[in-house]
Amino acid sequence: MSELGLNYRDILLDFERVPEAISRRVEAFLSGATAGRRYVLGRNQHAHALSQAIEIAGFVDDFAEDGTFWHGKPVIKIADLDSDSTVVNCSMSISPVSALVRLNASRSAAVLNYADLCRVRPDLIALPDFVQTTRKDFQENEARLIRLYERLADNHSRYVMQALAGYRLTGNPAYMMSFRVRFSDQYFENFLNLTEAVFVDAGGFNGDTTEEFCKRYPAYKKIFLFEPSAKNINAARKRLSSYHDIDFVQLGLSDSVGSLWFNPDAGSASAVSAEGSERILVTTLDSYIDERVTFIKMDLEGWELKALHGSAQHIAEDRPAMAISVYHNPSDYWQIYEYVIGIRDDYDVYLRHYTEGWSETVMFFL
């Protein structure tokens, strides 16, 4: 597997070989032996956990309003850092590279990554959840990941999979230095060739993806936008009022018709959840749409595989192009690939990524 760049054992061995300089800086930071104050960049679960493990002066967030406090600590901007302070970069989901670049460009503080702390003191600083679950999945499903890698249709897809393997196994942003945040391109690549498309936007949120689709493919034939949240679908109706032939469907998509618990208050991350606060009605793509579909996009916060099970007939008979999110669970990569290829083995499979962190990876079937 090493020739494929996906050997998780080699990645983990490299992660454990900590340069002496990093080890000294981490130990000094954790012990409080640094000359200046200690800060954490980001406001997420990792930043909070670190602030509970050691005493810090505050959090760093360039997008916070002046005077903001978080968990009892002041939130400051990079420009306000003291020259002798040390900052740990806890950005991981969307823009860890940009955060690191801004910190280094300021030259106002010494910089460590959260992954550096995990490497040096795993007894004190736990690996992020996405790293732990990815390691478990690689260990249990190495052969399946190799098969997916070998089936990918182009070298860029293989590069994306290699880089994401490194990052998701370690949390080290060095693997993501060539990526950038590009949300407007998500689900839409040059290899898509859509004319008079019938588009299914599964997880339509506030209509942002459908709006991008309409701009890129104005000759589309029809759109079905599925969104179970009343707030979100009302926002989508308003946003898309100037476009034609859009069915706004206030239903979730799943593998059977029925109802599920749903968390409606998480914005674009609203999802089916056992801890959800309301029941939503769900349907299947196969039972709801009786015409041919040509392009399916799914971003359902981890429910994609269930929704694909409810779309098997359309996949088999229509062979639509598909853009399916595969980043919510480590097993999504191979499970979604295997399910779709099990229905139709004549798809070309591509992988693209749209942030600098672990989120927003899309698998295309053409």
C-alpha cells in the first residue's frame, strides 16, 4: 500500500517521530515555561478542551467582535498578540492552513498546531475525534480503501485521497497546504456535462447550492429541492423566487417513507438525530419522483447512505451524475462508493475537496 501513498502505518510512524525542537516547545507551552502568555486560536471543542487542561490568557479569533468573551476568557485578534506569546492553532474543520498562514505572517507570536501537542503529550492532549475514528476505520478497512483508491478516475482524485488520509489520521495541517476554501465550486466541477438537467438537491438548506446550479446551468429543465426544515425551505423559496421550475419539497430523504427525529436549529448542519427536537416526514427519491433525473447532489450530514438506498431505482435506470458528500463519517468513503458501484459498475468515480480541513469532501459519480 505504500506505493499508493495510503499506508496508514507509515503515516502514524511519521507522526510519532517528533522533532526535538517541537518537543521542547510543546513541553514549555504545557508547563507554562514560555516567556509570554499562552493563547488558543479558534473557538471549538478542541480549543475549549485545551483551555480546561491548562491555564490560558485567552482565545484568538479574527472574526469575533471586539470585547467578546468565550468560556470566561477574552477573545482577541492576531494583531493584538504580544510578541512573546505562544499560540496553539486549533482550527481543524475548514481553514487550519489560512489560520496558520495568518499567525506566521504576523510574526507576533510563536505558533504550535494542536497536532503537535497530541504528538508530544498524548497522555494529556487527546487526539481529535475525527482522527480517532479515521484511524479505527483505516485499521479495519484497509483493503476496501485500496480498492476505492485504485478505482478513482484521475490522478487528482488520488492526490486528494492521499492528502486527506494524512490529515484525517494526524490532524497535521501540513498535509493540506495545497488546498483552499472554495464553497462556490462545491458539487460543481468542469467534468460535469449537464444539459437540460433534472436536478435533485438533497439537503437544499437555504437554496445556496440550487442558486449556484441555476447560474451555471441556466438551460436546466427542472429542480427538486428537498429540505425538511420549514425555516430553511422558506429561505430557499425567497432566495430562488426569480428562477423557474423548482419544486420545494419539505421532506427529508431516507431509505423508507416515514418520520424521523431532526435537529432543525443547526443551520447548514441540521441533521437527522436521535437527540433532535422535532419529528420530520421523510420519503425516498424513488417513491417521490417518477421522472428521469440527471444530476443528484446529496449533503445530508451523515444520512447520505440511507438516502442513496432510497434512490436505487433511479440510479440503476437513469444513471444520473451524482455529487455525494463523504466526509461526515470515515467509513462514508468506501461505503458510499461500494453501494453505488454495486448498483452500476459503469460509473467513473472522482474525489474533490473544498476546504483546508477535514470537512466538505465530495465523491462524484459520472
